[in-house]
Amino acid sequence: MHIEATALPDVLILTPARFGDSRGFFSESWNKSRLAEQGIDIEFVQDNHSLSAAKGTVRGLHFQTPPHAQDKLVRCGRGALLDVAVDIRHGSPTYGKWVSVELSADNGRQLLVPKGFAHGFVTLTDDTEIIYKCSDYYAPDCDRALMFDDPAVGVEWGIHREKAIMSDKDLAAPALADLDNPFVWVA
């Protein structure tokens, strides 16, 4: 597993080795003990899989609050997407900063998004599938969203709100300044 840092120190890109032949490839996308040796010790309890039928679908920016905050390990099973993480931990030196990584079925990259970060993506192709692991169960009472195109954050999505395909929940998400957010950075 190749582990790469991003501009947000706690957000990592994990690229598993692929072993291929004429039939296709094999890849180990998660190995708890091997990654614990690298300092990544997360107990994942839920896997999610979604399909976005159309290019330009935006999902996010989502997060869950304590006591059900989630670490996520995100990958693309089919197609391609631009995956985004935003630091929402009050007092963090990178508060309100973001990173984006293209994840695709071809490149096999994964984004590790820890608790205290909002997560979202925009699909770059039709019929894009996203698969991700979560370290806590979905809890509707802890579910929150951040406005995907908050100008104070400035994520470069490559798509404008009027062209994005979005849920009503995501369209109504608050700006960072108005976010109901208990996360605090601990040095």
C-alpha cells in the first residue's frame, strides 16, 4: 500500500498495489494489521456503495457529529470522481481548507477522510460508483452537511451550482460560518 500525504496532514491518499494479468487484476483495498503498522489504526464497521447515474452529480459535503463521527475510506469502483475533504475542526491551522483527489476505477486510489472533515464528491463520468468504509454507523440525528460551493471555502469543483445534480438536502446545506459543528482541533 502506497501512502501519500496531502496538503491537509490528516487526510491521506492510499493506493493499493494491483496484481494483474490477462483476466484483470487483484488488489487488497484494506488490511487492518498492515495499515496499523503504518500508524493508521481504524476499526471500520460499515461499507457503503452508491451509484450516480449522471456526470456532474454532487454529493456532499457530508459529515457526522459525535458520538457517531466517522472516519471514511473512499474509493471509486466504476467511472471517475473528484473527491473532496474540508477541515471543519475549529482552531485547526487548516480550518476551512480543502483537498481534492481524482479517484477512478482505473487509478485505484483511495482517500482517507478522518473525523472532523466534511467529505463530498462530483462525478466526472456517467455511471460512477463510489465505495467507502465508515468507522461508525449511519446516525441520522448526527448527519450534517456543509454547502459544497461555500465561497469562504472555495473548493474548485469544476462545476457550478446551476449545472450540478444535487439532493435538496445538499442544496440547503449551510455555509461554514453557519455550520452546526462541534469538532475542535487538538494539537
